[in-house]
Amino acid sequence: MAYDKFNLLKSTAVPLPIENVDTDQIIPARFLKATERKGFGDNLFRDWRYNPDDTPKAHFVLNNPIYKGKILVGGKNFGSGSSREHAAWAVYDYGLRCVVSSFFADIFRNNCLNIGVLPVQISPEFLDKIFKAIEADPNTQFEVSLPEQTFTILSTGEMETFGINEYKKGNLSNGFDDIDYLLNLKKDIESFADTRPF
């Protein structure tokens, strides 16, 4: 399944300064029955967003209209816990295209990269600057450049680079998942196969 191409993203950000956010908090286990990657955004952080009677919790950041954008800024150790890929699906389905943290759980990071969400790992010091910028002005704009592998606070020009696997970088820039990547090579694979003896 192809996803949105990711090259340059300019957006405001949603702050979630909580450490050790695990995948059960991102998408509770009771919502994992679906097999299609649709509808999970409605239940992103479900137990933090809603009361038992389904009314929104006013204090939770996703229910605060002053915070918006396609970037989620989380605390250290984001995406820990179980390996459920539904957590990344929920992030994407909600409309977020980038998650920023000073540390990601490896499986969550890879699940994000597989579906078009860019996990940007930065230093704790720079993460703190981002949170302070949002606190000072919720409309602060940020720029995420995949080609340059940079995250920039546009109001101050402060910037930090981030790492990414070259294969995943290519897939994100083309909007590919692993299957799309192989399908894109179909003609080359067939040409190579034609040169092989049976």
C-alpha cells in the first residue's frame, strides 16, 4: 500500500511531554481486531483522550484546539512496550506524519518507517527547546527535511540533524512500503530472471 510521499514538511506541532509512552497507551489492545489500516486514528491515545462515557477529556492535548499540526513531539522512550504495528497505523490515520523524540523503541520506529511516518530522533537538549518553543507559541512552525535530514525551529533557525536508514529514506521519499519497492523493481527483476537458466 503506497503512502504519502515525504520530502519536506512544514507544520505546527502537538506537544506530548510524557516519557515512556508505550504502544498500549498509543492504541489500547481492545482496538486491535481490525485488519485494515483504517479507523485507528479515532482511537489514538483513546484512554487519555476520552472518559469511560466517551466524552473528551478537556486536559488532554489532542482535545485542545490551540495545538494542531502534522508533527507529534513526545518525551523520551516513545513507542515502548509491545510490537503492535497498529500503534504506528493510529499515528498515521490520525493525520500525523512525523513523531519527534529523544529516543524511540526500535520496533515502533521501524513500524513508523514502514507506513509513511517519519520518526525523528534528536538530542534531549534540542527536544527541550522544541517543547519550550511550542509553550511560548503554539503556532510555532517547524520544518522537517528528509533529503537534508534536518529538523528546524523556524522562528529561531535552530536546527539539528537526524539519522535514517537509506533504504527507508528512499521509500519514504517515494511513498513506498516494502511491497511497493519490490513492485517498482518488477521490470528489472523480470529482465534479470530472463538471463537465468531454467
